[in-house]
Amino acid sequence: MPRTPDTSGRVLHAQLHLLDRQLIDQADGHLAGKIDDVELDLDADPPVVAALITGRERITARRIAAIDTAVTVVVEDLDLDYYDDWVENHVIAKIPGAGDATE
């Protein structure tokens, strides 16, 4: 189970500290994408980050391990490579000389 980050007393501005930041998989240091959007819990006082949105995945706040110049997350069962895999299979693989593509 992912640990809850200690962010007590830390104020972050979502646009400055989160949007477009690199996501890093905590398990292996693999670059896992970029943050496209932030979901806020407006019922909390003050509002808090409920999730990070990247591609087609929603990363809940409990999966955030660290926030620095990049955001480290517990990836586990998320499919963060979907778009990379799609581009590789539908674009790059069709370029002559790229791997198994026919010429």
C-alpha cells in the first residue's frame, strides 16, 4: 500500500508546482509521463489536490510519494505507457527501417 506523503504545512500552487511536471515511477525511477491536469477537492478547507491527471489516467493523491522538480508516484497497476505504446505500434513501426516494419 502506498504511503501518504508528509506535506503538512506545505503550500503548493498547482499551476506552478504541478502542471507539466515530469512523473517518475517510485519503484524504478522510470519516467512515467507528465501531469496534464489537477483535480481539486473543493469541499476541503483549504482546497487540496485529490488527483493528478496524465493522459487517460487519474493518479489519486495517496499515490504521490514526493513533489520536487518532478513528482514521484507509486505507479503499480496504472497504464501510463498507453500513448507511448500506441505511437510505437501505429507510427514508428510503419517507418521503413524501424525495427520490424516492412520496406
